[in-house]
Amino acid sequence: MNYRNFGRTGWKVSEISFGAWAIGSAWGEVDDTESMAAMHRALDLGVNLFDTADVYGDGHSEQLLARLKKERSEPFYIITKAGRRLDPHTADGYTAQNLTRFVERSLRNLETERLDLVQLHCPPTEVYYRPEVFAALDDLVKAGKIGYYGVSVEKVEEALKAMEYPGVQSVQIIFNMFRLRPIELFFPEAKRRQVGILARVPLASGLLTGKMTPQTEFADDDHRRFNRHGESFDRGETFSGVDYEIGLAAVEELRQIVPPGVTLAQLALRWILMFDAVSCAIPGAKRPSQAEANIHAADLPPLTSEQMATVQAIYDRSIREQVHQRW
């Protein structure tokens, strides 16, 4: 495993880390025994950062990570999120009182006295224009309840605005072969400000695994079924906002650049690591075999200039019009 600087925190984080949404909820059937085994395997292979949220399984994902802490002796980082418990989810709900309440709940779920890092969980855009929200996070740091804070965003605009606040240490943003816009303005500015970047939805909700077909069916509790058009939360969270059929066609084109012995998913993760502004990619895994396959992507050689150009060409031809100016 290779490790990269995580903003100004002083952390060195595994460039392939672990996204813990799938072990909590909204990705179909999940088994806690398998989930724990997947996280143990990730640790075995050098992963030292796990990304979760207080709403993943209503705290279940956090509670599984608390178990992991008890079962392992080596240190690792747990990044969680706050804000999506609000109902309705509005900018006015991002008060110091509510943020403190959410943080204290996560402290209980994770059975710890201080959270490593808390991210605002894709709040409405207006939140980024409210300095009092970030002042409340500063106060939580001073109180010793959180070590650092950052943001998880939907849009590049939000990422750029968030970094104007000096306490923001990290930005989590959708970045994959179907979401290239962050490269243009956001990555250079994050590097200049020394802000850590977590590349989320790195496999476009599984589209970039190459395992899906027009006949693939998703469970009723899988967001790839119930949120395909943004019915429950931002459409960009599901298949990165790309129309499913168009995405499948683009995947068929991408197969031409996958070397023998490598999966499309692994190539897609290695592509993300070609960008040095990225601190880590956080693919999810519900089984040990998935965690292992994801992590081995870091062992692949760099993509060639021809492979990189092909990804860009497919994006420009098939994907750009759907997503580039929306997020």
C-alpha cells in the first residue's frame, strides 16, 4: 500500500481506503459478518482510513467501525459525516445546537471521546455561504469533540467555496472516469491550499465495475433502484448522474483499454490515483474479496498516455453533456 498526505492534518492515508456506506444501508442486502471480514481484510492489506456517516444504516456503519476498533490493535482513522439526519434537510437546520447533537451521537456510536474528522454531509449550497456554520465546527474542535473537519460536496462550486474557510481540512467529492470536472479548477486550488481530497463514488455506483447489464436488477432498498432520477437525494449520487444505458455503452468502450489480468474496476481506481491532488479513493466493499480487489488496484502500473486520452475522449463524446455543468 502507498500512502499520501492528507491535507494539513499530518496524516498519511492509504491511497485506496474504505467507503463504509454499503455496509450500513442503501446498497441491497448486507451481512454484518461479511462486512466485518471485509474491513479486517482491508486493514490486513494496509488500509488506514474508513469513511462513514451517521445516517448509514441509522448509525449501524459507525457501530461496526467501533467493533473494528476493539478487535484490532493497530491505529486507523475513521471519518464520519453530519447533517443528513435533518428532516427537512435545509440550510437553516445547520445550527451549532444540531451539529453538536449529531457529533455527540456519533461519539456514542463510535465509542470514542473524540472524532478524528467530521464532514458536513452534502448540505444545501447555501450552507457554504454561512460562516456561522464553520464557526460552530471550530468550536467543536476547541471543545475536543472533533479533531478536524471537512465537507462532503455535490458540486465543484461548493468545494471551492468551502476551502475559503481556514478550518476546512478535507473535501470529499465525486470523482471518477465519468466525473472529470474537479480536475479543472478544484484540484489545483486544493493543492495550493493543502486540502485533502477523498474521491467518493469512485466506481460510479458500480457502473465502472463492468459487471452490470441492461438486465441487472437492484433490490428495493438499493439506491440504484429508488434514486436513479434523484427521487430521494441528489441524482448525482447514483451512477454519478449518468443515464444508466448511456453509462453501460461507455463502459463497453472503456473495456478496450483494460489490460489482461486486470478488471475494469481496478483500472478505474488506478486512473483516479493518476491525479496527485487526490489523497485517497474510497470504494465500498461488502465482502473481503471486494476489499482485496479494490486494494490491489494500487499495485497496478500507471496508465499510459494513450489510456488516459481514451478515457478523456469517451467522456467528451458520451458523458460530458450529461454531467459536466451540473456538478
